Amino acid sequence: MKRMGFLGLAWGLAFSTGADPALVDFERNWIFPQELGGLKYEVSEKYETADLGYRILYRKGESFEAEVAIYDLGREAIPNGGKGEGIDRVLQSVEDDLQLRLKYRELDALKKLKTRIVSKEKILRFATAKSTYTETAPPNTKKVQAIYVTGIQNQFVRLRFTFDWRKRGSALEMANQMMAQLTKTTTAQPKEEELLMASCSTFLNDPYSYGGLSSAKYLMDKAKEMDNLGVYTHLFVWPMEYWDKPENADLLVAAYFAGMLQVVVPQKRDEGGDFEAFEAMLNTYETLRSKDQVGDIAKIEEWAKHPDRRALYEKLLIVE
């Protein structure tokens, strides 16, 4: 068997991974949830302009949509809370966006409601602005757009919550839950193991999103520091030379490590997770291929379609 030592980690500290994450901000150690106020994670994206940071989208049916945006607008210092310098600029940018949509007749009957400081959270206060409008596209739904903005760790945290006017009764409690979750996310102090586990889940859940790709980089960087766990390198059945390697094949290696670490870290083991690593690699290949995000690898394609992956894996362990 071609087995290579690659990984090693001190498992001494206890930790809890909680629910699956949507994105890990490794610079600030923030772990964003897969579900926010009852809305499900949809995608995470990074803007090309550094000052605009990144965003995470959540959705629940056709009635509820939330966007969490993290950025600094090029400012070196941003006070904590909803009254700091720059908050008005963030709120005004959202108003400008609505006015632009009004100009291009994407919406009608735009009405701005009061702007104020609101939050049940004692740790972090949010400034908020609300507007109502009617979409011009059928079925001409009346919508509410609620904006919640705060500053923390020299970043603006902006929540844009858009919902059907007819659902406003349940929307307030959802918004309060979102602010509570964002407060917890941005003030928690996760341990290294929590970040590692969160990066595994984030990557495997959505490997080619911004959150997935940043987690893949984190996993690969960690792998360079580790030397105990065994890796069956003969399962990486693609050319390794940069001029011949299939596009994004390195993401399959990241998936292998993620699948393995999800087994050994919670159980504080220094070996194992071999089959789970293999299966995570195949699952990630299928996910990426379905969106044309990885080059075709005939052998991986064949393995992914095998009706009994465990039996196949045991067979593949026997090599010359």
C-alpha cells in the first residue's frame, strides 16, 4: 500500500462544532451558520473590490431573503455598535440602490420608513432602516426591505432582510433571531479545533463558493503542518504536473483531508477516517462535475458511480 504520513494535530482541547456552518472568516475567527433566522444558506461570494468584502445569501421559499455583507469601505477604524462613523454611509448606499432600481422601473411605490437604533442584543446594537415597495414584475408583490447595520472588529456587518409584506407578522421575530445569531457569530471565540471542523463542513457543503474555496486553502495549509495520519496517495489518480493536472483537481485532495478530519478530530484519534476521506473525495467530485467546476477524471468518475463504495475501497487498498 502506498501510504504517506501527512497529518498531525494536538487534540487536547474539548470543543463543540454545533450546526453546519455556511462560511468561516479565518481572519476574524467568525463562523457563520447554515441557517439564519430560519432561512437556509444559498451561496457565499467575495466581491472583486477588497473594500466591499464578501456576502452570504439565505432564502426561505419566495417570501424571505437575507443577505449578510461584511466589509470596511476602506476604513482603517470602525467603532463597535450602530452609532459609529460610517454607519450612515452604509445605510445611504442601500437607499441609493433602491433609488437606482426605482429609476430602472424594477420597483414602484417606494416608501422609506424611519431609521433608528434597534436590537434586543445588549452586546451589539444595530442601526436599522426600513422601506416598502412593490415589484413591477408579476405578480407585483409588495415587499419590505429591512436593513440592520453594526460595526465590530473594524468591519461593518450589514443584514439586508427582504420579505413579503403579508409575512411581516413573523418577520420581526425572524429579524431578532438573525441579529442574535450575528451577535453570537461576531463575538464568539472559537477554538482552533472548532475552526478546523467548521472549515471541513463549509468546504464539503459548497466546495466552489467563496466560503468553500477559502476553507479549502485553510485545510491545505493545515495539512502542510501535520505528519501523523496516513494518506493513500495512490487514490489521487490524476496527473500532478501543473501543465497536465485537471482543473481544480486540488480541491479533491482538500475533500479527502476534510472527510478524514471529520472522523479523527471529534474522536481525538491519530488515525482512521480513511474510507470517509475516500467517499468525501468522490462526493466532492460529483458536486463539482455537476456544475462543470472540475476537469474530467475518468477513474474518479468510474469510482463515484460504483454501487458499493466501501467494497470498492477495500479492493483499492490492495495494490502492487
